[in-house]
Amino acid sequence: MHDRTDWGYSNSGLIASRGQALLVDTQFTLGATREFLAAVEETCPLDAIGVVVSTHQNGDHTWGHQLLPQAEIITSVASAASSCHEMGPDQLTLLARSAATDNASAYVAEHFGHFDFTGVTVVTSTRTFEGREEVKVGDTVVELIDLGAGHSAGDVAVHVPDERVVFTGDALFSGAHMVVWSGSLSGCIQACQMLLDTEADVFVPGHGRQLDRAGVIAIQDQLSDVADAAGAYARRGVPLSDAARLIKASHAGTWAHPERLFTQTAAAYAESGVPGVPSSTWAMVEGMASLAF
């Protein structure tokens, strides 16, 4: 796990039992994934890894998949369908290392310019599911949960019932504000409830330190508060950019990356029926950069 909340430093997981293993996500770069796999080898041989579950298609959770060619890669139908919309490693490298011409390009350079994506080949899923699916890893039953659209167009959680542990992917961010790429803030709130409904005690988020149930409830409450406040601004006809600044001023708290509240506000505006709300990845980056600088 990464305690840090910086962009690109994600959490991966290992579930191993009786000579079989399942990984939850890989890392952003081949170098970081190799470091993770070296730690995995202290517990089990790499050829024991038969399954990699992709919690969603963002590169910081999937761009190391190529280092596990023997593994079946599972994600949800909605997650797999969104992969063609993600920015690739070559495009991200070009953006991050080009001269900054505006706030958005400066934001990308600041947060992604230090990553080395050399050699990354994007590997897609080999199997998909909808709803829920059980996977047996040795003697351990693992439940895959299709959370639907929230952080991304399709999020997946990995539940280990006997251990009362859930790997949540980016359905949860610990110590930092959530990015909402999907345009569904209500989906993020619903995903929190679905995670709580597993009755797990330990939640491994996509980024940051592990959470207990109280931590998940705190995130759910924060998202609900933003949804209520942003919805009220939308009904009053407050422009999105102004509403995002007001939301940041009142809801930033101590969590990292308060500029990401732009994406939450935009999602609430879209769900309130406000026309013309920006929805592309770059538009979201521009909105976050406008609050960051």
C-alpha cells in the first residue's frame, strides 16, 4: 500500500491460498509493478497468479498487466467498455513533458511528468462479468462486485468474506478527495453503501491508507454533502465554475487535492440536468487546474 495521496500512487492487492493467487490491480509503470511483484514473490511464485482483477481501467491500476501474461484479466462489462476512452501512456507522456501553455498542461506536468511509461503496452481484459461473480483462489472464496459507474464508467470491488476485507479500487480514496470521471456523483455515494453492505471491517482503497467502516461512512457523508450543496447551486442557476469554487471553500477540509471537487460539482450539475456540463477527461483536468492555481 502507498500511504501517499499523490496522483498515480495506487494500492494493489494479493490474495493467495494453497498455491494459487489473485492480484487486485497492478501499478502505473513497469518499474513500480516490478517492485510490487518482487514483494509478491516473497509470499508466492509469480506463476501461481492465475487471475488479475482490474478494479477499473485507469492506467495507475492497469499499466503493469503485461508483466503477468499467464493471468486471466477480469473486470466488469462497464469497465471494459470504457477502456477505449482512457488516455494512453504515449499521449500522457507527451502532455506531461511538453512545455506548459496553460493551467491544465501545467497541472498535468506537475503531477505526471516524473513518471516513466517506457515500454508500457496497454493490456485489455480477457473476461468480463456483470453483477456479482465468485472466484475460488485455493480454499478462499473471493467475490467480485460490479459497483457500476462512479469514480469511473465501471468500478469493481474485490471482497474476501472470510477475512472481512474489501479491495475497493477508486470507489474509495483515503485522505484525498475523489475524482469523478463518470459524471455520476450519486453512483459514488451508492458505491460507498454497497461496500458497507458487505459487512467488511477493513477497506483497502485505491489510494491512501486502509479504512475502517467509520472511514467509509465519512467519505459517503462528504460526497452526500457536496451533492446537496452543488444541487442547490445548480437549482439557483449559479455557474459551474463559481459553484466549484464555493464548494472548494466550504468542503475542502484537510483532505488532499481539493481541486478534485470540481469533478464532483460537475457531476452533481450533470445529474441536476444543467445543460452543457463538461464531461471529457481533458475538460475535467481543465476544471481541476482552474481550482488548483
